[in-house]
Amino acid sequence: MAERVRASVERVMGPDVALRVQQTVIAALLPRHSLHPKDVRYLHPGRTVLILLDDAEVRDEAVLMAGALLETWHPELAAVPDEDAGASVDPAEVLDGGRRMRALLARVPVPSAAEDDDALREALVSADDDARIVALVERLDHARHLHLYPREDWEPLYANIVGAYLPVAEWAGGRLGARYRRWADAFARRLEREGRSGRTGA
């Protein structure tokens, strides 16, 4: 996955940026080393970067790096931002990208047990564009794989995404808003089918 990210970023942003983003993805994968390489949780950091690059058309390395490191569903798998991410290339660029990445991660609205969906939705709307896009994309990647988890695991997250993230994504519009809507419609159809068949699992 890290190599796929590097190749994808290099095509549009060049080899130096691609290397820094790849190294950040590798750092994000380290806490996930015990997972199977095809586990959806293992692949999450790289997929988030690819959605940012392809669907959100992000061309800022700090935003891509922040996307790789953000983890809002499995906090035990979150990586700590590395001061030296990308240290094999230009130190000045590394420091600038790293500082901006850490500042961005600190601004990203994240779900909190102390806040309801209304508060999170308001935080997402009032966030700056970079913080909002990272938050929406990272949660979208989790949403796309909810069906692979037991219902008791995905049900609260599904409610949170529909209540907070989906309306903000549609308000923001663009390809990302359309992707959220397609996901929501497809998942609703899945739930309807399961309801008709009497299934209780995911």
C-alpha cells in the first residue's frame, strides 16, 4: 500500500513529495504491524491518502500526510506524528511539511463522547477547508468498510456518519459529497435488504 501511495502521489506531485508522503504512510502502518496486510484497518492510512489525492484532488503534502495519520475509529492504532518524517530528503521541506501536518491534525474536528452529532457537525462546518477535508475523507474510508464489521461495532459509527459527516459532505459538495451520497444510498439499500430477510448481522 505504501508503494502504491508513493507511485500515485509521484504522478501528480513529483518524487520528493511522494517519498515524504510514503514515509508518513509507513509510520502510520507501524502500529498496525500485527494486522493482516489485507485487513481493512491495516490499509486505512493509505486508502485515506488515495481518496484525498483522487477524489478530493488534494495537492498539498501536509494534508496528505495528515490524512495518513488521522485515525478516528480505532485510536489504539493511531500513530504519533514523526518529527523526522521524510528525513531522507530536503530538511527544510521536511520541517515545513511536518509542522503544517501537525498543526492541521490539531485542527481536525474529531468525534467525542462529550459532544453530540450536532456539535460535531457545527465543528466540521466551521473548520478550515483543509481540516474539514481530512476529517471527511478519513471518515468516508471507515464508512466504506462498515459492512465488514459486526453490526454492534458499526451501528454507532453509522449513526454518527449519517448524523454529522454526511450532511457536511453534501453541503461542501463536489466529488466527495457525491461519494458520501452514493455510500449512504447503498448502505441504506443494504439495511433494507437485511430487514426484509430478517438478518441481524452486518
